[in-house]
Amino acid sequence: MRRFFQAVLCTLLAAVSWSTLPAAEDKPKEAPKPTQAEVDAIAAVKKLGGAVLQVAQNDHRLDVAYHLADGKIGDDHLVPIKALANLIYSLNLRGTEVTDKGLEHLKDVKSLVRLHLERTKITDAGLPNLAGLENLEYLNLYSTEITDAGLQTLAGLKNLKKLYVWQTKVTEEGQAKFKAANSTTSLIPDIALEKKRAELEAVRKAEADAKAKVEEEAKKKAEEEKKKAEEEAKKKEEEAKKKAEEEKKKADEEKKKSEDKKDEKKPEEKKDEKKS
């Protein structure tokens, strides 16, 4: 019986040990190999002056950048991007000559998460091509010609977290309309928020200035009172000194008179002595 229980115990321990080993299906999946069309597209991007990098060792998605390329980068440089619609994570077109026509090549790039279009030639007309990029989280439109109408085109991008609209033609009213339709995206700058901050800063500054003025006036008053007290004290000291000098002078004069009287009596006393 004892051997029977030992055998059962060994069987249970073995079962537990095997259950803790990683199963074959738990191994990390290898990144899918790119198709020939994707390989050709990557080569084309590099040939056109773009940079293509894998996001991370365990992330096969791609960062594609044209902003550091030599020469002018225009709409034709985006043609190979269409073949990378399932691979591109980030696309940087900052400061290029890309126009609204070039954005047509991006409308089916659903994998795109980050898109830099700052200081490009795009306008409202090209933004509908971005409206279907459902995974987009970051979009930079700084220093472009977009307006309130174009901004509203992007209101359906619910995964968008940050949208930069510095130095565009977007207004506070346009932003309010956008925020009414999309509560998840942070507009940078948020004109209404910046205005509120500016008002609060103005109030804070006014309060600080008023406080500083009160403190300065109190300091000035204290200094004036101190100066007045010092002048009064000096005046009293001088008066006391003058009075003491006058009293001393008077005492000296009285003493001299007394001594003079004594000197006048002495000859008379001598005469009296001779007579006696």
C-alpha cells in the first residue's frame, strides 16, 4: 500500500511538472515574411531617398521617413507606400512638397498610426483621404493651409489622440465644432483652453502686481517713517546737545562772575587788615 501511494504521488508530481512547461503553441510567433510586392515597395522607397526601419526587433511594422531625404520630395514619392498598407506604422513627410494629390496614395494605409504632414503643401481638399485611417493616433498638420472645414473631415477618427494645428487657419469656433463630434482627440493648441489659461494668467499677474504694489507702498511708507523717526531723533539729540552747551556756557559765565566778585573783595579786605 505504501508503494502504491508513492507511485501515485510521483505520477501527480510528474503531471504538474509537465503542465508548467511552455507548450509549443505558446512560443512567440515569428513575424510574417513580407510579400514580394512589399519587398519591392521598400526598395523603391529607399531608391527614392526615403528611410525604412523596423519599429522594433519584435515588431515587424515599419517607420518610413522622407523628411531627411536629399532633394525635393513630392507626390510621386508616395506611390510605393500603397503596397505597404499593412506594414507602415509611422510616415514622416515633414517639410516636403507633398500636396493633396499625394494623400490619395495614403487613403488605404490602414496600419498607419503616426503621420507627419507639418509644413507640407496640403489643404482641406486632401484631408478626406485620411478620414478612413482608423488606427491613426498622431497627426501633425502644423503650418499647413487647413481650415475649420478640413478639421471637421477628421472628426470621425476616434482613435486619434493628438492632432497638431499650430499656425493653420483653424479657429476657436472650428475647434469647438470638432470637439462636439470627437471627445477623444486632443487639439494642440486648444484655442479655447489656451485663452482660458491666458485669462487665468492675466488674473494671476494682476493679483501679483497688486500685491507687489501694496508691498512696495508699505515698504516705502516704512522707510519714510523710519527716515522721519531718525530725523526727529537727530533733531532732539541736537537740541539736547545745544541745550547742554548753553547750560554749560551759562554755568561757566556764572562761575566766572562769582570768581570776579571774589577778586574785587580781596583789595578791600587787605585795606581793612592794614587799618587794624
